[in-house]
Amino acid sequence: MTSLEPADLLAWPELFLTAEPGAPTALLAGGCTGCRRTAFPRAARCPACGAATRPTELRGPAVLDTCTAVLSTPPGALVEAPYEVGVARFPAARICVIGLLTERIEPGTMVDVVVHEPYPGGRTFGFRPVGAADRDLAPGPRTTPSAERLL
Ligand SMILES: [Zn+2]
């Protein structure tokens, strides 16, 4: 059995535009020139029909359709549980993408795509409620989301 090392992740396709954690970003997708589907991650050929694709970007706002908490860390995972994941729907592109959530978010919430740091030095994309960046800058106490709230 092998485990993924951080260097292995460099061989993965580029998934999003790089930026500082918390900054808005875009997912790098491909739009099919044949069947008009959107594929994520981006690929040179459409996984559905094999036609060429052209680069396209998925940006928020998207709609969080569903979410759940991950309460146990899978073997070899770099992100430690508990954390939350969700499925965001990009209506204009007619595609849904699964990703980490930056906090507990209720289904039906409009979300933006942001750069997420799930562990020190780690970078991936995540979904954050629209307007949360403004809320996080406001003075006052903050509550920490808890996976137990899902149980
Ligand atoms: Zn296609």
C-alpha cells in the first residue's frame, strides 16, 4: 500500500487559480465544444463525448445543494477530521462540484469559491457563504463551527 506524499499532489491537474487563503478564486474547468457539457477538472477532451474542450472558469456565487461532516480521517489523508464537505451547483455551467466548506453552511446558501488552507501550508479550494468575508472582518465574538451540530 502506498500513501500520497505532498509532492505527488503536484502531478494532479491544476484545479483553481492560486491566491492567498480566503481570497476568491475560480475553478479551472473545460467547456465541451460538442455536447456543451462542463467538465471539472479541466481536460483536453470531454469525458462524455470525446470532443475538444475550451478553458472556462467556475466562479461564485454557486448554490450549496447538500453538505455533510467528515468525522473520521481517511488513511493517508492530509486533512484531519472533523471537517465539512458540500456540493455546490453552478447553474450557468450546469455542473456540481464537491469541495471542502470553510465553515458549517446550510443547504440552499449562496457560496463563493475561495482558496482554503485546510492545514498549515495546504492549499485547495473551498466554498464560503457569500458575504462571509465581510462578516469575518467585523468586530465582535465569533463562534467556531462544530461538526457535532450535524448529529
Ligand atoms: Zn462533450
